[in-house]
Amino acid sequence: MPTVLNQLLTILKHIIETYQLNDSIDVLEYAAKLIHLLQDVHSAENTNYSLEPFSHAIDQLALCLTARISNRFIVPSSLNA
């Protein structure tokens, strides 16, 4: 599991740095939630855990990332004229 956590951290770090999202509270919040969930699963003795929290955190993180990244590529209509 540490390998999976390291991979997740590497991916999140790359995305956050590349798109300069370190001031995006919602992105950081869901990234932290996903990291915490992964750490809990790794430390838990019980292997009968629910995937629902992971799905929710990933969905919310994807929505936040999409919204933040899309805003960086939108050209104001005044520049198109």
C-alpha cells in the first residue's frame, strides 16, 4: 500500500503544481480526504471496507479539478473580437 500512496501523492503533487492549484481550497480538501482514506485502509486490519467514500472523494476531486483547470483555458469573449 505505501507504493499506492506514493503514486497518489506524486500524481496529486504534479497536478497541483502544473496547474498552480495550491490556492484552491476545494481541490486541496478533496485531495487530503482521498489521502486520508487511503491511509485509513492501509492501517486498518479489516479488509471489508466500503469503496463508496473513495468514489465520492475521487468524483468530487475530479469535478473540482475540471472546474479549476477549465477556467484557466477560457478566453474572455472581448479577446475573441
